[in-house]
Amino acid sequence: MLKHTIFLMLAVLFFSGCGVGSVVAAPFKVTGAIVNVVTPDIVGDTISGVGDVADAAIPF
């Protein structure tokens, strides 16, 4: 019974994702939005782009 429970929990995490990529990308996206206020848009957009790349690179 314990093996079935562990398997089901892992299957749920596998199919739903646990959001690690989004958590890693969030500080870059927030910093990019803040930087956009005081600097040219290209600087903030570049910082936000790093967050997008991190989110895409981390598949879970």
C-alpha cells in the first residue's frame, strides 16, 4: 500500500510540475519590471528575459 501511495504522489508531481522553474524565474521578472521604471526598456526586458530562459530551462 505504501508503494502505491508513493507512486501516485510522484505521478501527480510529474504530470502537474512543481513550479521550480517559475520560482527561480520570479525574482528576475520582478527585478526587470522594477528596472523598466528607471532605465530604458531594453535593460529591464533583458533582465526579464533571463527569467524567461530560466523558466524554460528548468522543466519542473
